[in-house]
Amino acid sequence: MKQRIIINTDAKNEADDQFAIVHALLSPSLDIRGIIPAHFGARRSTTSMLDSRAEVDLLVELLGMTGKVTIANGAAQAIADEHTPADSEGAQLIIRECRKPGRLSIIFLGPLTDMATALLLDPTIATNSDLTVVWVGGDPYDSVNAMGLGYEYNLSNDVHAANVVLQSGVQVQQIPWTVYSLVNVGYAELEERVAPYGPIGQYLVRQLKDLHRAEEAWETEVHTLGDSPAVGVVLRPSGARWRHHIVHHFEEPGRMTTRAVPHRTVAVADFVDVRFLLEDMYAKIKAHHAKTAHNDTTSLR
């Protein structure tokens, strides 16, 4: 039986969301109920949600799936406070799917804006035991503000939303920066395992290299696919080591405080199976290319 999943993604923020989106779309056990393009603040762009939408559209086109995947725009910016939703097509998609029976995972590769909005509009969502929110973001709970920079990026793009979601009682699996930052791939690996496999493989690697050049990254032969663990733990929940922590309150500019929230807990990943998620992604990209190449050849006969 397929597992329902919604992908919420700030796809044009960096170059790693793209790999996670493609991995999910090529996974036959996942029933993708929709992709929600998300904002990523205004530091890089004043139209960040629309930038993410254009990137999602491009990925779907390169996979040959145009018209086969529901895409619903998320909020254009963070919620104003912890009581005011930012309604959007994406938030309404979440609400509709949460009201249906059966297991549902919603993965967030950026801010939690659209999940917070859905909860503010329909608080009963939090009581849905079949719902799991998987969020890539935040600090590890046993090392508050250990990042040194004083904030975690995905959290910083909507601190209010993180407080709404984590304090709501909804089941959350959090993948903090100490875990997602270790999903590293080298250029040489990507050139061998991804780039040769059709337009989507070529694009995934090219856009990653373009980002590195534009940002003058100091690690010139490696990149972190930090969003991919969200797909990995949905495909294989036992492929992560989880510890339950008391939820903490978040504050600006995007850091976790030592103030605990009574009676609220969150499952935080200490480890994810990187070998599985990368090899599974590589194999599916290769298989997709073989299938589409075969279909193209057959259609010419």
C-alpha cells in the first residue's frame, strides 16, 4: 500500500531540495498528494515562494511529469505572529489531506509556515494520529545554540511557525542541523552517479555547481544534501535513530531557548542511514532514465 506524502519545499533557496524532490517523485511506494512551494524569507529574494514554484515546475517538467503532480503555492512570507495564519492553496491542501483517513507524512524542507497556518485554521489536525510532520531544521536539543552562528536557517525563516507546530501536539520528527549537515556528496560522485542519467541528472548536478560558483563556496568539491534525510526517513523510518525531547520555545533570529514547553515532546534524529538514502536515490534516477530512454526508443519504431 502506498504512503501518502506532501512535500513542502523552499526549492530555489539552495541546491539540495531538488535532489529530495526528485527522490520522492521517483519512489513507487509514495503517493505524492502534492508539492507546496515555500518561501525562504527575503534575504535572497523578494519573491522567494514564486522562485520556489518556478523551480518545482522545472523539476516536474524535466522528469516528464507535468500535469501529473498537484502543485499548490504556499504562503509568500512568514506568519505575522503565533495567532495569525497566512492562508494559501498549500495550507488548504494540507487541511484537505489531513481530513482524509489513512497515514500521511508531510515533509518540510524549509520553514513550517504552511503547517502552522493549517493548524491555526483547523486545530483538530493536531489530534490526527495518522499524521507525521517531518521537519529538516533546528538545533539538537542537547546542545542549545551549539551551531555558533546563533541561528538555524530553516528555523530563522519563520520562528513563529515553528513554535505553533511544535507546541500544537502534532506528531513531529525533527532532523536538526547536526544530522542533515552530514549528508555530504562529492562532485566526482555526482558526476558518476547522477549527471549521466538524462536531463534531470544533468540539471541536478549543474545547478548545484552553479550555486557553488555563485556563492564562492569554500568547500569546492563537496556539497551537503541536507534535505534528503526527510525522504529517507519516510521511506525507511527505522533508518533513523530517534530520541524524544521536551519541546523548547524558539526565539528570533532563529534559535532554540532553554525554556521548555510542558507536556509537548518531539522526536529528534540523532542519526540517519545516509548509505541507504543516497544509494536509493542514485538507483532511482538511473532507472528513470533507462525507462524514459526505452519509451522514447519504442515510440520511434
